[in-house]
Amino acid sequence: MSENFGTPYSEYPEYPEYRNLETEVNYDWAVPGYPQPSPFEFNANRDVHDIHEIHDLPSSDRVNAKVAIPRNAQPSSWTSSGRVSRACENCREQKAKCSGHRPTCHRCLDSRVPCSYGDRKKEKMVKQLNDLTTRVETFDALLRGIYPKLDASLAQQVDQTLRELNARTPLTQVNPSTPIPAFFTNPSTHINQSVLSSLADAGPTSIPSGTVDYTEEDFDRDEKVQATGFVGEHSEMAWLYRLKRDLDHKCLKGIKETTERPSISSVNYFQDDSEILFLDDIDLACRPPQQIANRLVETYFHIVHPTFPIIGKAIFLNQYRSFYANPNVRPGKRWIVVLNLVFAIATRHSFLADQPQPNCDDHQTYFTRAWKLNVGSVLPHPPDLQQAQVEGLAAFYLLSVGQVNRSWRFIGIAIRSAVAMGLNIRSESESIAHFSKELRYRVWWALFMLDIVLCEMTGRPPGTRDIFCSTPLPVPFPEEDFWDRRVAQVITDQRTRNAFFASLISDSTAASPKESTAQSTPEQHGSGKGKQGERASQVGAGNLTPNSSLYFLYAVDLAHLLREAINTLYAPTATRQSWHDIETAIPTLNNHADNWLSRLPAEFDFTTLDTTHQFLQQRARLAFRFYATKLIILQPCIRRVFQQSEASSPGTVCDQMAALCVQMAGKMSELLPEEPDSTWLYGVAPWWCILHNIMQSTTILLTELLTRTHVGTAKAVDITNKINKATRWLKEMSAKDLSSKRAWLVCMDLLSRHGSKFGFGVDTEL
């Protein structure tokens, strides 16, 4: 029997057909979503009858008969004769056979337990890598946010850790097809535009693009720091301070730890920490003899007025002659203040140029008289045009004596007074003569020019904004020509003025910083007035001869470009830009500067060597302003290249702009005669800021020499010669100017400690 039927009958499971069906039918296993049996599908009588029919068959027919084995009503759906691709977590833990059904296998369904399927090994690794990538990106964003606020030691630890991590880069070998956060593979594109790209051995760095959005100093710590105040990244003092700090950090690394980071006031070579001497016993009504006064007034209008026409020359000279010709004339107190400030500035220049006036008070006496008369009591007086002129002249005098911080504060007051008088807005008043309107425009642009110079020297934001200015650019005609009919039409008619400036300056600042040379509508072009304006502008441009007013126009135009560069590259908002954006903006600004140079009239072209030209003074001052603008535009690339590793690929835009920056610094150095000449310095050069310009170029050359130049190369010899030339000039200027003496000492201290391999000695005695 067993041979014919295989498995003995006793080993088969019991089936419900042979039980009491009324008591065995159970629906507890039913689960929503699965087919449930109906009571009407179970016909007990019919099923038993069919089975009895099978037993009634002859035995011969029943030997090989196929017996219908009914399904077990017990929950047996979890059984499976084959293997599934993946078992659920419960079945795997119990080492039981799993049906593999989703979302719940039959075994878990019967046991009424949650069923879950884990990830395959490959999927688990991918998921884990994605989780790690997300965590890294989160830590990247967090580090970018807190890095600027770290102190020196913590920032150094972060830099060192990232350098070691970048050297190992284990994640790049796991799966090349899986994107790895750039935090590990290219840290130069993160954290304040490459704050982590300093792969060279350098200390904590500031924001490499040149921007400053935080400060590490307490500017109220002591009197010296208070006198210096905040110095921004577009100041050469900040460049020099950073160079000195990085070089000292390299020398001290591995030897000892620095106790405290020095303040930027340690490289401040101006006189802000010295007090201004005010004489106690002074006659406020005293004035110099007319012969001396004539020389001082002539000196002022020759060396200051062309670049800073703060006062109207024709009106002032008429009042001045009347004041000395008629002893009974009693001018207003503010005019006396203006006169004494003119005397103070001219006397200061004569002292520096070694041309003292006999029987003449010194510049401190004149300034004390002006201060006691009006300058020191600004608040009690409401601002007017003359008050703005007084404040502007006081700011210039403070600049000339090295009080840069105080000068910056005074020019801010002067600009606020000018804005209070509406000088930043084009005047359409019919009660003001066109002559007076133009003089007021010049006062505004003179204050603007002085503000840009001080902004550049201190690294602070400009005090003027183009979006709040509609003052037209100054017409390039001398004051004595303002009454000419054709010049008057250019001044009074706005369309004529715009068309005239368009022929001189093809820039967005042709009419005003915001109100550019707006294109006339077709109706305006077709009107007779428009044609008349075009003819007038053509006649005016044709008859225009080079003069100091034309020089002033191009100087203002260049100052607009400098302000744009500062706002684009150095404003705190620039930290939100990527280095790619900064690197794109720098060549654009550099091209704008080249376009400005290409529009310069031949009489003012300083690229040609002509030492006997009529406009030698104007050419030299435009040259210094041009190269200073170039250095500020290109300097972020110097910082960027210095922070990159030596293995960085040459030939990039940044490398090209950095090389151009060094070249422009050399060009500025070449503007100085080979040997120091005080006559040229105070008669041709911009003497009020020449120290600033010399230190600008020298700092760039020092950075290139001490960080990226090898000893014995032609490049090293060339830069060394230029630095020696600059130090000779600083030493010569030190005889009369204390600021120049400090600057010379700062440079020699840096060279004595870090430039010995290039042949610089340690002798720093004057």
C-alpha cells in the first residue's frame, strides 16, 4: 500500500470535510483587503455525498484515482513551495519561511504583527551615503556661518583640519559616480568666497575677495585704537596689516604662540593719535599783510582749487580784493573763516615745499583762528552754502596735516550740510542765476571728490550715493566763460547739456550718476528746440579747449568708477557673492577704467612722456588717480592668489588680474622721478594724498616680493629697485612730514624682518 500511495495516509493533515462543519467553520483569519469565504460556499451535504461516491467506486478504479483534496480552512496562506527574493524582517529574525507578499507577508498577517522589509545592502549603502552627504552639506553651511566669528586659534584649527581632510579625500574613492559635497573636493568655492582655500601655511585670513562683514577689534580699547578707528579692506593700511600679520605668523609657526593679535593701528602712519594744537592767546581779527596774503591766495587757487573747487574763484577774489582795499569793509564771520582756512592750507603747502613766507603765521595759527571763529561750533548754526564750504575746507586742511580720521568725519558733516541745502539735486529754480547754479554744482562735486579720496584712504564706505543724486556733472568751461551765450545755453538747457556731455563722456554718468544721457524721444528729436540744442552742443564741443575745468570733469568721472568698484568689490554685501561673480566683475571694472583712459583728451594723456607739457600738473594727478583706481579694482586678485596653494593652475583670470595689479603698482612707482624732488612733489603731484599713493603701490610690490617672488630672478631685481625708490622718497619726505616718517619706519621694519634675503638691511635710522 505504501508503495502505491507514497506517503501513508496517517501523515496527511486532517481536513475539515471529515469534521463537524457546523462547529469548525471559523472566519477569524479574515483580513480586510483579502478575499473572505462565504458560508454559502460550503455545502456540507454535497461535499460529503461526493466523497461517499468516491468510496462506492470499485477498488480497482480507486487504486489510481485522483482524490480531490480540499484546501485547509486553517490559515496556511503563508506557506510557499519556492524561495522569495527578499524576506521580511520578522521572518528573517525567526528564520521562518516568508511568502514575500507586500505590504504584509502572510505569516505576519496571520500573526497580526507589523511587517517591514529592510533595504538591500547596496540600497542601504546608497542611503547611508546620501545621509552623510546631507550632514556634510549641513555642517558646511554651519561652518560658513560661524567661521568669520571664530577667534584666531579656532580659525587656525579649522584651516588645519580642512587641509588634512582635503589631502586625504577618502570619500572621492568610494563611488566616483556619487556626487561628493564640494566642501571636501573644492573648498575654495565655499565659506565666504574661499576663506577655506588658504592651503598655504598662513594664519587666519580675512574675507579673500576684499570684503569685510565683521571686525575682530575693539575700537574703544585705548586711545591709539580709537584714533585710528575702523579701517576697511580697500585701504592700503589694511593690505599692509594683513601682509605683516601673515608673514609674522609664518615666522612664529612652530616656535611660539602669539599672545595677542596686534591691532591695525600698529601700521597706521597718519597723525590721528596726535592732538591738534590750538593757540590760546590769538587775535581773531588779525590778518597777514596784503603781499603775503596775495601769495597765499594765489598758492591755494593754483594747487588746490583745480581739483577741489570748494569755493567760487571769481566771487571770492572780488570779495578778497574789496576786503583788503577798503579797511571799512566788514564781511561776515563765515567769510573770514573761509579766508583763514585758505591761508592755513596754503601755508601748510608752503611749509612742505620749503617755501616759507616771511613774516607769516604758521598754518596752525590760521586754523586756530578759523576754528575759534566758526568751525568748532557747527551745531548752533543752521547749514547754508557757506557753512558747507567751511566744513569742506576744514576737512581738506585736516587731510593735509595727516589727521585722516578727523578729516573723514568733517567731510561727512560737509556732505550732510550740502544735502540739507539740496546741492545733490539738480536745480530748476528761476530765482537762481545759472552762474550760481553751476558754482553750487561744483561745490557738490568738490565735496564728492574729497569724500572719495578719504573713503579710499580709510577703507570706509563713501558718503554719497548715486541713487540720491541728480546734480549734473560740472561743465568743462572756466568760470569766466559762464556768461558766454553758447556756454550759458549748455548750462541752462538740460537736453543741450546731455548731448554735450555725450560727446565728451560715453558713460552712464554723462548727465549725472543716475540721470544718464537719456535718449530723447522722437518728438524731442523732431522739435526745433532739440535741433537747436544739438547745434549748440556741437558748437560748444568744437570750441572747447583743454582747461582745468575739463580736467575736473574727467577726475569726477573717474571718481564715479572708483566708487562703483568699492561698492561692488568691498561692500559687506559682496560677501554674499561667489568668487565667480567677483572674478567676473573685476575684468569688467578694469575695462571701464581702460575706456576712461581711451576717452581722455591728448592734452591730459599721462601715458606719453612729456615733462614740459602745459598741463603737467593735471596729467600727473589724473595718473595717480587712475592707477589708484586700478589697484583697488585688482587688489582682491592679489589676495586670492596669495591664499591659493602653489599648485594652483596658472593662467586663470585671477592670476592675470593679479599680475596686472603688480604691473599697475610699478606704473605708479614710475610716476615718481628717480631721485626725490620736493619741487615736483609739491608742485605737480597730488601732495595732499601722495603718501597714500606711494604706500598703495609699495604695499602691492612688497606683497608680491615677499610672498611670490624667488631670489635672484629678474622680477625680484625689478621689484626690489622700485621698493628702494619708494623708501628713498619716504625718507626724503620724512624731513617735513611726520606721517611720511612713520610710513618709512613701518616699511623698513617689515623689510628688516622679512626682506633680508633680497638684500634689504636692518638700518632704520633717519
